[in-house]
Amino acid sequence: MTPDEFLRSIQKQQPAPAYLFLGQEAWHREQCRKALIERALPPEDRENGFTRYDLDETDLSVVMDDARSFSLFASNRLIWVSSAEGALPRTKSAASDSDDSEEGGGKSSAASLVAYLKDPVPGTVLVFECSRYDFEGDDKTKLARVQKFFAAIPAQIECQRFTAAAARNLALTQAKRTGLQIGGDEIDLLIEILGSDASRIATEIEKLSLYAGKDHRVTADDVVSLVPNGRATTIFALVSAIGRRDRAGSLDALDILVREGEYLPLALTFLATQFRLALVAKEAGLTNSGMIQSHFTKLGTPMWRSRAEQVQQTVAAFPAARMRKAIQKIFETDRALRDTRPDDRTVMEQFVLGLT
């Protein structure tokens, strides 16, 4: 189930005996944790009824023994177990192909959990949390193993990463909640800087609201100055200026990056992505930012409004043949940055002059 489905269900019914939380997205998991504590533990039980374990440090059998025990100090208990992946066996047993068997020096098998869930202790809620793996790439297979190991737990909550659109909605909601005066472009800039990280977005909006108070409207300069990694926005300024073939603006942005000690190969990586996206948009016949945002979102590539506008500017400024030449020049520049001479700034200035 999704975190939203979990939050709705926990309001309407008693907590299940056990839950499994999956995924690296921390914002939703924290909201679910708070809601579960509110629901499972009355105020008088919260001090003595909440227990934490880490399966990287503790054997699963210890957790299950504790779950079966009755507390003298709390009639209701919530046992939160992090690093759930630590319970998985590390090697495959030669004697058995069963996923539930105890294997070569690994932690206790899932059999004790299966037995417990057939007759759980009333008033005790077990929560297993696997936040080490994500739902994409190589982690996907590892996460599937965790799900299979804990298959006896039917209530599994998948904390997927926020899309750019979902992160924007969260930012707008948090801004409204805190009374922060901030425009849509500044919200987009904040999301760009923080990479749609929901927890950081909520934290930074809280900080911005304390800085701005009720009377000051947050500007783009405020966001760049106050939000960590705000220096990355200068890279986007360089990308945007090159996309417009603005030589003076590009060199100014490059100068700021150099003076602030930015790692220039990182800026080149952003530029490579920009031109590849623009070339795809050009070949697909996408003529405005709305079409670009919709197209890449359908393909599963995160694309927010201001980024789509940057891509559109590059599409308008560069013919397809010149984009291909730019991508080739990025390759050559990347190779030159790996050499000892000339210095990185000179290499990047030559690159900017060549494209603008």
C-alpha cells in the first residue's frame, strides 16, 4: 500500500500486528511513524511502550522474543525495527533451496516471525523498516528479496520517491501551512536545488518562514543564499545562458562558479544532460515547455516547469545539427578536464566561446 493509504487506514481501524516499510523516501515514513505512535500508544504508554532495534546489530530472534514478552510498565507496545534487510541470510544453503531456511551463518530465519504472526501478542505492534534500498536500478532486486523474506507481513508500505510534481505540491502545502510568502518560480527553484527531496523541502521551507516572517516575500536571491547547495543554481544559470547562446551571461556564470570553488566537471555533466534532453525534444517535434514537460514525464524522466523552460530555450537556440556538435564538444571538454594543462577554467571558457 502507499503511505497515504496507510494513513487513511490507521485513522479508521486498529493497527495491524506488524508492518513492513520499504524505500528510501523519509518524509512519508516519518509521517506514518508519527501517526502509528499516536494510534498504537496512549500517552501514558509512550515512554515505556516504544522500543527500537537495528537488525544490523541485533538478531531477529531477540526481537521476536521481546515481542512475545509482556511489559510490566506498558500495556501497549510499539517495536520499531530498522535495517530489516539485516535479517536476510547472507549465503544460500547448499542443503535447501527454501527462502525460509536458516542459511550459512546468516541471521535467524523468518520462521519465528511466521509463527509469531499466527498468534500475535495483543496490544503489540511490530514495524520493520528497510530504508537502505530504493525501487529502481540494482536496489530493485534487493528490495524484492526483503519483501519475500517478510512475506508473512501482509501490510507492506512502499515509500516511493516524490516526483517533481508531488514535491511541488508538498512545497506549496508547507508554504501555506507556515504562512510563507513565496512565488511559483521560487518554489520551482527550491525544488531544483533540493532535487525533489521531500524531507529537505519541508525543512528548508520551515527555515525560510522563520527568516521571512509574515511581511517579507521570499525572492530567488533569498533561496540561493539561504538554502544549502544553492550554489548549484549558478550551474543552472550557466546551462540556461549557454542554451540562449548568451556569451556574456555564460562567462559571468562561469566566473561565479570558479570564484566559489565549484567542481567544473559537475557543471559539464549538467550541460551534457541539458543538450541530450534538448536533442530528444527537437527530434520529437516538441515546441513549447508544456509539451516538453508532458513528454518527459510520460517517459519517466523527472521534468519540472522551469527545467522544461530551460530545455525549450535550448531547443529554440540550437538547430539539431548544432546540438549534436555541442554534445561532441562536451565529450572533448570532459577529456580535456582530465588533463593537467590547461587549467579547468581555460578549458571551460573555450567550451563556452565555442558554443556561444
